[in-house]
Amino acid sequence: MVTLLLVILRQVGGEGNWRGVDITQGRLDLEGCDISSQGGACVAIRNGADPRLRRNQIRDGKSCGVYVQDNGLGTLEDNDIAGSALTGVEITTGGSPTLRGNRVNRSGYEAVYVHSGGKGVLEDNDLTGNSHGAWDIASGSKANVRRARNKE
């Protein structure tokens, strides 16, 4: 017997900076979900939280798909992050996630934006098809990029 489970998480309030999923502590495992937000980021990771996001559809964020800030960590693997109005993944203020094997496409700006002391590891991601390129790593920030597909 095969059991399929799909959880749909929608943030539908268009006013304010609401997040579809706001992870502020612990090690949440989020797998196989369809997540979107009409308010802000689809997923926010902050305050040292260290979640595992695997095989999710993270789409149509009014700002970004995934926002990692304030020393948030996390491992994002094999997710489809698409259609964000701004950036697919934004990493800031000590955030340091590992992104491995994700597809970050159709963002209004770049696929990944690292700034204000953000850092992280970007490995084997497909970062094609974004309005302003694959990534923007601002001065004072650090991202270790390995084997990215960033050209059409």
C-alpha cells in the first residue's frame, strides 16, 4: 500500500509582512508541502532555528520564497522555489543555511541574495531563469557556491 500525503500551506492575507511558515526555533522537518504567501516570504527561518526542508513546492511569494535571517540555519534539499516577486532565497544578518539540489527559478530579481552578514553553502542548485541572474553576494557577506547551474 502506498500512502500519499500533500499538505498545502497558504498565507492569504495580502497586507503586512506575514509569512506562510515562520520557523523561529528547533528543528522542524517540512517535507512534501505546497507553500505560498500573499503577504511576505513563503518560509522564514530565524533566531537560530535549524529546520530541514525537503521536496517542497515553495512558490509565488509576494517578497521571497525563503528568507533566512538572525542566525537562522537550515538545510534545504530538492525543493522547487519559484515565482517569487523579489528573490527566491534571501540570506541576511548571520543566516547560514545549506541549499543543496534545489531549483530556484522565475524570481523577479536574483535566485539567491546574500547580504548584511549573511552566509551559507549553495551546492548543486539550478539557479536559471531569474530576472536578474543567479545570485548577488553583497560585500561583507559570504556564500560558498559549488556546482551551480546558473546559465540557460
